[in-house]
Amino acid sequence: MNEVNADKPGITGKLNWLRKRILPLAGLLVAIAIMVGIVYLYCRNPYIFRELRAYGYLGAFIISVILNATIILPVSNMAIIMTLGATLPSPIIVGLAGGVGAAIGEMTGYVAGRSGRGLLEKNKVYTRVEGWVKRWGWIAVFIMSVFPFVFDIVGIIAGALRMPFWRFSLACWGGRTISYVFMAYIASLGVKVIPWFN
């Protein structure tokens, strides 16, 4: 009986080592693989987003997942959401679909931050955003996802600070949904108001 108990610390130590070393590394590798895969897909077919627009609301969702999962692609997610908001019957559904897609896509940054804490160089912007996320938590994530100018680093910071995943996801989803619904709706109004859009 004592021999069995003597083995437990060894097993527990190995499990802790796996949990602390291997799982974060695996998460980081998966996040990087997703980002590289998306860039590869885009390089192989640069017209993919034009083709996905034909899928309507589902296209808004898929495009939002893809473009929020990586920061490398030279394509504006907001421009696509506005285009779809102006052309599809319900700009609100475009915004809702885009918001859900954004929350799913931003998981790559969160996982990368959680897995590799030193992923970004800590410059002035990083330090300022990190301070906001430390001080305000999910509220900072929510506000910065409504105004997504520096949001690409927020997911990495939230992951590195070990913000609970569900809080990050809900804050990101809420903020992006508000932003996308607003922009899609404004674009749909522009089509109705500005004569040369018709």
C-alpha cells in the first residue's frame, strides 16, 4: 500500500508537467497552425472572400471567423461586413453573424497569449493596453472590441493574463456584435440615402 502511495507524487508531478508545459505548447502550435493555414488559403485563392459573400449570412460568419483568426491578411473585415450589410436584406443579421464569427476567430489570439506569454514585444501600446486589461478586465475587452483599432493584441494579452476564457469570449462577442451591427446598418442606410449606390 505504501508503494502505491509513493508512486502518486511521481504521477502527479508528471501530470502537472504535462499540464504546464505540453498543453500550452500544443495550444500555441494549434493557434499558429490556424493562422498559417488561413494565410496559405488566402494566398492560394485571393478571391475566397468574394466567393464567400455569395453565401450571405453564413458567408458573413465564415469571413469573420477567418479574418479575426489572423492579423496578417490585407483584407478589412469591417469593409466586408459593411458590403454585406448594404446588400443583404437584414443588416442586423449580418452584424450578429459577424459578431459570433469574430468571437470564435479571436480564440487564436487568446490561446496564443495563454500558451506563449512572451509572444509580443512589450512596446508602449502593449503596456498601455495590458494596463487597461489588468485594471478593467472584461470591460476593457468589451470596449476595445467595439472599437477594434488595437484589438489584435487584446486577445493575446487576455490569454497571457489568464482571463477566464468565457469572460473573454462573451466580452469579445458583445463588443464586436455591437460594432458589426452598427456598421452593417449604417452601410444599408447609405445604400438607401445615397443615389449612386442604387
